[in-house]
Amino acid sequence: MNARTPMPAARHTETPTAPGAHVPFESTPMPVSAMAAWYPHGTAIAPHRHRRAQLLYAIEGVMLIESATGSWVVPPTRGVWLEPEVDHSVQMSGDVKMRTVFVEPGATAHLPTRSCVVEVHPLLRELILAAIDVPPDYTDGSRHDHLMRLLLAELNAVPSLPLYLPWPTDQRLREVCNSLFAAPDDNRTIGAWASTLDVSEKTFHRWFQRETGLTFGRWRQQARLLLALKRLAHGEKIIAVALDHGYTSQSAFAAMFKRHFGVVPSAFYA
């Protein structure tokens, strides 16, 4: 067996992560690898893709991940699973301590088949934190190998969460969605939006649902909730978040939040 030059283990860093830092973790012959990264508030990673599937998880900060087909808001305690070769960009809200797990395509048959947000439960979190100290060229049968296989087994079982927002492909509808994303308190009716595109309300309704799979009202509601998560993660008052996202009261916001996520806003990050 030929000797190999060991690859460096992932480093815990508080300086912005350099482009290309992920390369050793994707080029390793081992099926699973993990790395740590740090990005200051406002950092935007341009659209790119990875050969391997990946789990993006932030132990601090919030990530907004966008692809051609939709957006994911990823607060702490959650992660986003991305399929191989999916073009995506990442926007940091707050300083983000990111932990990324790379998984070789075909490493196991039971991983999520579509990109989605997943719950990072306490065991999975600890496995991810341990995995970033494993060098990417660990050997079969080693303690590191057993750790990574346990991590892979846990990834097989993670439940997906409703933190995804599908985006239309039509540019005119994307401009409507961009406007709503920039101003979530915009309460213009579907009829008003239809007029801006010079179509009937009925045509707009069918068109929007065909493009996104959601009604316009449901899409706007979901966009507001996902954007609210970013601000709640930074400790902002619930009433301020509710009013800034188009709700008339904290109770109305809390009721919709619980209907969508299963818990009230104050319990989401508990």
C-alpha cells in the first residue's frame, strides 16, 4: 500500500474562509468529509455548485440559500441538504459559523433525494462538530471512519422541514416575488399585482400557481414567515417582526407561525 501525504484536518477559524478551502474535502476518496468555515455578516457567496451532496449547518447566524428553483432560510438548529450539482448562492445574516458535511453521491441509498431543510437534533449536531476535526483522508476501519459512518446513518433519518420557498421561472413573476421579498409588509392584493403585469386576476392566479405550486396568498405568507425567522434568530422583539412583515398584531403572527411550524415564535429557537 502506497503511503499518502496526510491532508490537513479542518481548522476552527474566526477569519473569513478563503475561496477553495473546500477542495480537499471534496477530492478525498472517503465517502464523507466535513469542514468548518466562518463568514462575517453580509457575506455573499456567488452561485456555484459542488460535485458532492452537502449538508450546510450554521451553529451561529442565519443563512439564506437560493437556487434557480427556490430559497431556503436556514436558522441555527436547522440545516439545508443540497443535492449534488445544484447551483446555489449563500447570503449570511449575522456572523455565520458554518459547518459543512460533504457526501459522495451513492454513499448510501437513503439520503434525501431532493434539496430540503432538515432538523439538526442534538446527536446530529454533536456528530457534525466532531466530524470537522476528522482529516479528510481518514482510513477505513479507523475510529474516524466509524464516526463518519454514524454521521451518515443519522443523515439518512433526518426529517425535512417546511422552510423552502419555491420561485417562479418566469422573469415577470420573479420580479413580483423579488418585490415581496424586499418589502414583506406590502399588502397589495392579487388584483393589484395582476394589473401591474397587465393580466386578469384569474390569469395571474393560475399562472402563479403553475409556476410555484402555491397560490399567491400561500407563497406570500410563507415568504413572510421565512424572512421573519431571520430576525427572530437575532433576538428581535416578536411584535416588531410581526408588524414589519405585514401582520396587524403579534397574536395574528403567532397564530400563523404556529400553524406553519407547529410551535409559537418564542419556542422556535428554544
